Amino acid sequence: MDRADSDVGRQLHDAWRRQPETLAPVLERYRNYLMLMAGTGINASLQGKADASDVVQDTLLKAYERFGQFQGQTEAELMAWLRQILARNLADLVRRYRISEGRNVGRERSLEAALDASSAALGSLVAGENSTPSQSAQRRELGVVLADALASLTVDYREVIVLRSIEEREWDEIAQRMGRSPGAVRMLWTRALQQLKPLIEDRL
């Protein structure tokens, strides 16, 4: 277990020992990460109906209220648990706007898988393809660092990185969504990555 996991593990242990004032700050540090996950998880049909910030706030509230159910001890396990809660909240949103449908566990699992994939893409954004198991663990934690760094970028820079590097969309689709030419979005993406690198380094 590396230092980051050890620090989070101690804070979780404090929360388990009924020191609730330590729990809220631990969960709050994942707000940007969950915002990014929610943005990639909200179905296009819900755009304009669902606010990612509301979904994230509800996720953090439920995590706080149900923290006794969390069985993990590491940051990676905590992130996975938060993604599960977020996936259920997103599935609830879909049901809310499709009232005739009952609960669909398969949809919740597919949303959870999509969020897991987005998280993995986020963690791999600045990592090399070849790594040791310990480096893989660090990349999972790097997802939180990257989400915080992305939150500091301009809207256009953040959008082009999310669309290309996390959602892995084609350049033509990105160009259409952003109202630019394919060449322009490629240049925008390159500049965005250049802006992102020092922001990540400052947080490591």
C-alpha cells in the first residue's frame, strides 16, 4: 500500500471509529472526480433535465449516510464504492423520466461498467502503456488528481479532453459537438494537454 492509500486508510479508520467530522472532508475530496464521472454517465436523453452537480451531491450524501456499509480500506476501493452509488443514482434518474419502467438492475450494472471504464480512461490519460502493478494502483488514484486538474481548465479545454481522451470519441464527432473543424479540435486538444500537465504535477 502506498502513502496515498495509507493516508486515506487512516482517515477511513478514524471515520469507522465514530469520528464523523473526519468523514465529510474525506468524501468531499472526490467531488470533482464524481462530477466528471457523472458528466460522462448522464445519458444524452437526460441532458437539460439532469444536473450533474445535484447527482453528485446526492451521491456524497448517501455515501455519508451509508458509510457503515463500506468494507474497503484503500482509496481505490473507496472510489469504486462511490462509483457504485453514483451509478444507482444515474439509473434512478433514467427511471424518473421513464415512469413506466421499473427498476432495471442490468441498466445499473451497465452504468457502473461505463463509469468504471471512464475512470480507467481518466487514470490512463497521462500514464504509459507499460506499468507494474504498483504503478497501476497509483493510476487509479491519479484519476482523482486528474479530475481536480481538469476542473481548473477552461470549459473548452476540459470538454475536448473529456470527449477525446475519456469518452474516446472520433474527431469528426467532437468537431460537430464543439462547432469547430476537425483540425481545430485536434489543435485544441493538444493545447489542452499542454495546460493539463503542469496542473497535474502541482497536485502530485
